[in-house]
Amino acid sequence: MKLDDLAAGVLAGERRSVARAISLVEDGSTELPALSELLYPNTGRAQTVGLTGSPGVGKSSLAEQLVRAGRSRGRTMAVLAIDPTSPFSGGALLGDRLRMQAHATDPGVFIRSMATRGHLGGMALAAPEAIRILDASGKDLVIVETVGVGQAEVEVASATDTTLVVVQPGWGDAVQASKAGILEIADVFVVNKADRGGAGDAVRDLRNMLRMGPKVDWGPPIVKTSAVSGEGIDELWDAIEQHRKQGEASGDRQARRRRRVIDEVKSMVAFRLGERAAIRLRQDSGGLAADLEAREIDPYRAAEILLKGVAGSNDAGEATIGERNG
Amino acid sequence: MKLDDLAAGVLAGERRSVARAISLVEDGSTELPALSELLYPNTGRAQTVGLTGSPGVGKSSLAEQLVRAGRSRGRTMAVLAIDPTSPFSGGALLGDRLRMQAHATDPGVFIRSMATRGHLGGMALAAPEAIRILDASGKDLVIVETVGVGQAEVEVASATDTTLVVVQPGWGDAVQASKAGILEIADVFVVNKADRGGAGDAVRDLRNMLRMGPKVDWGPPIVKTSAVSGEGIDELWDAIEQHRKQGEASGDRQARRRRRVIDEVKSMVAFRLGERAAIRLRQDSGGLAADLEAREIDPYRAAEILLKGVAGSNDAGEATIGERNG
């Protein structure tokens, strides 16, 4: 398929084109910059929602419930599940396939899990590009779901307009959520599996932990949900809408988006130059790498030498930005 | 304290110097390169052991049991707990302080949690430097414990000589471990909390998942432990020793260490150049950043322009490695 046709297909919201474009992201294709150029002017319309929490708290079912809630309100929906690519799980998640079936014939829904095989600097670079494809395809709301709960996952889930942090009763307690470093990124807390006992305790624990944190403009609401009974899904939808409106009114959303794209460009530059440095380090047979191994030179010094090699003599950062048409 | 004295203190294994050196890492101090130069020739002796698994599986108690096991065998031990720095947890973990007390008067043990505040590219860069400090201080075995379980945590835990992956009965099941992408990094599996029911099931599930994975030289053993009763800790110790011996004999350990230090230098270079690019992007008022926001230029194109600015004209990577004495 020609790239112009692919871009046109994405913009028309064609399922096959969207799937193919996301595969290009997954594979770290060299065609991405050209595709990005065609799609980027048509992005920025979708509301993006991050969904994170420990494995097993029910993020996938919750995403599915949000899709239903959105559809019943006439909104088009996309779910992007970021899979950390275990060779054991084979790339696609079981739940993904199950959920797919329920919405397989609805053109207003696109659900996809994306493996990040280390191309492009992993999920931190792949996720925003895939989100933009879904955005450009005309979906009103894009849900980004991470499987694990770690530094990189937290970064991906928080690189959205509204971040949901999901816990479950007895998931440990609020101390575990706190230890995982995910309390402070939440715009909305979800205590899922509220049909089981202990949801009230989890809400109380979260409230107590939040009280210990810094004061902020937006105090994250805590919503109890049950993906089984559908309890609380309407409240969750309203909380997301509320956060969107507040962000638009205060300018927070705009500011957050601006920071995000700068961070992304920075990561791209860093990743590419890091790759360049690694290639040199490997090519430099009998040189730096051997000296490092023999402990004749330490990593900082090696990095400094490579920096000079990669970045030329512009070491103090005085050089001006390159020509726009360069 | 002068840097020479600090380095001498670390090499003498003085607790205060070691603590202070790790604080420098935590703070992203500009003195690190100079300190690293002094310590690096004295590293490489310690066996490093990574410990990862979902929050709440009992990694901290397991680390403490391994410290006891090592001490009873006359080995000196260090534990480095990587804290993803929640403002809610205040940096130091509760369990850390409790464990500290049991070994507070034993000069053969050093336990420390380290917050990574985003300096130096986060835990991926901070952890190896802190590990080297503990190595240089003369500890025989350095245990690195991560709190979360995500891409970055998995990378840190697997950047060691021997990686332990801890699960608990009913932690979900092996499918959850598989989804979290941590099966393939394990050199040894630990099914902790074996005093509770269901440990046998967890072992069986893991075995089944492993059978589906790629064939490897070292088939990771699965050890059942209980931090409460001490069950299985001796077996775990033996499994770690076994892995060390096999790695030394096969050359795997050496090869793994070589890849690790190259990855680290690459990350350092990438991080520094990324920072440089971000500064330019911010300084370039009314330019690139505004064009990005107005969607007149896409992130790939912006990255390309910055790459030219940061890396000079050495765009095709043809430039030679800089002068060693440069």
C-alpha cells in the first residue's frame, strides 16, 4: 500500500489502514516519519485517557465497560493496550481477542494491543505515535492501557489528557499503591471489583494517602466500579468528562500537551543519538569497549569521549539550532 | 568531605562514606564522574542479584532472608532497594527502616533504599552506579530490589549477574507473570509465601509457561520459599551459587557484563544529548516548539532538525571517535 493511500485510509477511519499504521509503529518502520508528517496536522481532537494499575486489577474489563459507556453516548472509541512483549504471551493478549469479538462489527470501536519490541526506544516512543494514529482516525476517545506497573508504564499512562489509576480491594493496600509510585499521577482513582468486599476500606485508605500528599488544584475523585455489574461506570465516565472540562477551562490540558510533545521529541533525539553512540562503541574494536572491560576507563569518561564523537565539538551546547530546511 | 577521602572511605567499606556516595548518585551530583573514576578500577568483584516481582509478593522479606543466609556463610551483603519516588511514600520505605534495625550493628551488611528523582535518566542510570559503589565497598553480594514491575524495573533487575523473579501463590497466575513480561528475564524463579496454600499450583503454572517459551542453556529453577518459616532459603542460596558457577564456566557472566556496560554508556550519552535537545527546544522561543504545537511540523521532523543542531553535521555517523585525551 502506498503511504499516501495509507494515510488517507487512516484519516477516513478505515479499520484496515489504522491496523496497518499501528503495525508500522510496532515494527519501528522507516516509513513512520513520512506517515507522521501526513497525519500530524489532523491530530489533537481526541481525548486521551491512560489506564494503569497492578496486573490483575481488571484494567481490560474496565476499558471494555468504558467503550460501552462511550458508545451508548454516541462517542467513537479506541483502546490501545501496551503489551511489554513477552515471548511467552506471544504478543497479543487473550482478553484482547475476547473483547474484540463483542465490538468486531462496530465501526465506531477500534481495539488493539501493541507489542513494543524495543524499537524506537520502547513504549515511551511507540505509544504516542500509535495514539496519534487513533486520534487522526477520528476516534473521540482513546484509552491507553498498560499491562505492568512500573516507571515506564506510569510514564506512558500519564502521557495522556486524563490518567486513571485502578486499584482493587485487598490489592495490598494504599501503601502498595504508594510504593508503586502511582498515586501522584492519578487524575481519577478507580477502586474496581467493588462487588467484592473491602472496597470501602480501599477508598478510605486512598483518601488517607492523598491527604498526606501535596495540595493540588484538581483533587482526584475516587470512583468505585464493578466491571461485572456495571456499577460506577457512569460515575467514572462523568469524572473523566469533568476532568476534561476543568482542564480545558484552566489551560492545564493545553500545557500538559505542550510538555508532552517536547518530552517526546527529546526522547526521540536521545534515542537516536544513543543508538549512534552504541554503534560506535561496538565498531571501535579493541578501543573503548575493551578499555571499559579492563576497567582502564570508567563509564562516565567513555560517555564523554563518545559525546565528543557523536556531537562534534558543540560540547557546551552553544551551537545554534540547525537550519529549518537543513 | 573531599572526593579523595570519600573514595578512600568507600573502598575501606566505611558505612558513612558508602551512604554519602549513594546520596550523590541519588542527587545526580556533578561530582559523580570524578568519583566513578576513582572507584571503577576496584569494581567487578561482587556478585549482583536482581530481585523483581509485583508489589506485595514479599521481595523485601526475601532480601532480608538472603542477607541472613549470606551472613551465616561468612559473606558480606548489600541490599539496594530502588524506590520510584512517590511524594506520598516520602522516599524511604517503611520495610527498609525495619530491616535496617536487625543489621544496624553488623558492619558486614549495608541496606539502603534509593529514590530516583529523574536525575541522570532515572533508575536505569542511577542503579548501576550505586551498585558499583557497593561493589567497590567490598560487599560480596549486592541484591538489587525494585518496587514496581514494569519495563524500567525489569531492565534494572535484569542488569545483574543473576535475576530472581518472585511470584506468590494466587498472585493471579502464571498468565499474569507472563503478561508483565517478566518470565523471560528470570535466572531463578521464587514462589514466595509457600506457607500459604497454592504454592504447588503456582510452580506447575510456571513450569507450563516455561515449556511454551524458547529453549535456553540455563533452565531457570523454581524454588519455593517462605520468609516467615525460612523454608527454601538455603535452596535459593544454592540456586544463586549454581547460576554464578555456570555463568563463570560458560563465559555468560562475562558476556552479560560486557553488554551491560555498553548499554549503560549508550544510555548516558543518549540522556545527555536528549537533555541538550530539550534545552534548545525550550530556548528556541517562537520556533520549533510553537510550530509543533500549531501542528505545522511533526515530532519526527522536529527531532531531525534538533539532531542536526545537537550532533553537528555528523549525521550519517561517519565521524570517528573523538580523541582519547580530548
